[in-house]
Amino acid sequence: MMRFVLAAALVILSSFGAVAGPLSLEGNFVQGGLVFGKTAPDAEVLFEGKAVRVSPEGHFVVGFGRDFKETAALQIRVPGQPVLERTLQVARRTYATEKVDGLPPSKVTPSQKFLDRIRRENAEIARIRAMDTDQEWFLSGWDWPAEGRISGVYGSQRILNGIPKRPHFGLDVAAPVGTPVYTSTDGVVRMTEPDLYYTGGTIMIDHGHGLVSVYSHLERLHVKVGDFVKKGTLIGEIGATGRASGPHLDWRLNWFGERLDPQLLVGAKPD
């Protein structure tokens, strides 16, 4: 079982003068980054004008997608106190281009007969991503989910069989079929599908406050919907199901509609 510590790359915003009053922030202030906040338990937190969940202990999270703009507006409203406003600086990133060849043509440009299936599957994925569970399972910390070679990185522009496609929003770990896959942090299993059109064997885990991780292209699944899994629990095995040119794990992390980079939470891969 893999037990890696939370990446030391996380920074405390106080060193940049962004802690004031009932607010502390820690995380990656960069495109693809996730930030953990702590404020007064009775505070209302607005991120870009939208309310985000605050736990009874004052914890909250916000995230920046792949192409997030250079700044983000954060407001903390505590009863009886002046509104605290902060402008978060979000560092830009440069993304690589990845070419993936050898895929079945139907997986690159699906025919009409597959579109209804794809829409149904995408609708269920979107429903799970929209969950706003009032739990703080993400506070258990984050681990690498599998051993293997990093074969694809977050944010890269993908060219499939010579056709430019959407950016890649996951982190790929290549390893032989059957390599164990473990959950990266505590949560509840919300999806276990053995054969989605694009992602094949797929598990989605809810970590609370809109954070959902995805484990794709699995050969075998060892959990069921509704299971509570602790960090480091065996949940599946690496495969080459769905749209895959070889056996690997595609590991993703979402904060509602924002696609985040899970590697920022675990740092460089250990040897």
C-alpha cells in the first residue's frame, strides 16, 4: 500500500500578506491548483461572487481550472465584522503538446450511433461532479494512487491519431495490467462503471465540498457505489479499457466544474 506525504510544495499565503482577520489560505495559487481555506465557522465565503461551502469548523476549498484568469476575487463575510476582500493572484502555466497514436478511429471520432450513449454517460458524470457533500474527507491528505511511469500530464494539448482534441485534464500513470490502484484520499464511492465509452472502467470518489476524484481505464473494480474508502484503500487495477493506447491509470480531480491538477497535491513521483 502506498503512503506518500502531502507535497511540501504547498505554500502558506501569510508569507505573501494574504492572511488577515479570520482567514488563512494554503495551497497552489496556479492554474490547476487547489487552495484550502480556514475562516470563522459562521462566515460566508464568496469566490468569484458565488458562495462556497464552509464547514462547522470554518474549512473551505476553492480551485483554479486549466485556463483560469490571472486573479480571483475572494470575500469573507462574518456577522458583525467588516467584509474581508482579497484578490488572489493565480500564476499562469505553459502546457505541453502530447501526441497519441494507434487509437481505434471510433474512439477518436465516434459515429452517430455512439453519441446517445456518450451523452448519457456524460450526464451522470456531470451529476456527480456537481455534488456538494458537507463532509471534510479531503483533510485526510493525499497519496499517489498507483506505482508506474508518468506517461501523460495535466493540461497538455492532445493530438489523437493526428487530430487535435481537447486538453488532457488528468495525470496518466503507465503500468502493467493488474497493477493496484488505491484511493488518493478519504471519500465515498459515487460511480463504479466497468465500461464507459471514453474512460472504460471508471471509479468516481466524492471527497466533500465539491472535490471528486476520477480513476479511469481500469481493468477491474474492487469497490461499489456507496462504499466509504480510506486513503490507501485498494479500489481497482490498471487496465487499457475505453480510449487507451496502452495500460495506464488516468487520475483526475475536479472541484465542481474546475478541472484540477492532482499532481500539485502529491508533488514529484518517488522513485
